[in-house]
Amino acid sequence: MVEIIRRSDDQKGFQILPRRWVVERTFGWMTRWRRLVRDYEQRIDVSQAMILVAMAGNLIRRNTHP
């Protein structure tokens, strides 16, 4: 289940949103893969496959080098 965290309209200044850092961290991990920095792919399924390959590579790297 995906839960979208929205900023309230009456919020003043900077305030940390709950669990937002998880998404930002994941995007940071994906930009380590050169093909994911720019949108080179013409087909959505190929782009999705590259994201899965990048995340699998990240998982393998974390399991082999703790």
C-alpha cells in the first residue's frame, strides 16, 4: 500500500515530513546507475527493468559487503 504524505497548507518554514527520506534515499541510490540518470529508454517496460536491475544490484552489493 502506498501512502502519500502531503504538506499541510498552514505549515510555515521547513518541517521534516514522515518517511520522506526513504524515497529521497532510494532515488539517490538509483542515480548511481548511469542509464537511470537520464531518461534514455523509449519504452516504459525497459525503463522499469533497468530500475529493477539497479535495485537488485544495490541489494547484492549490500549483502556481499556488509
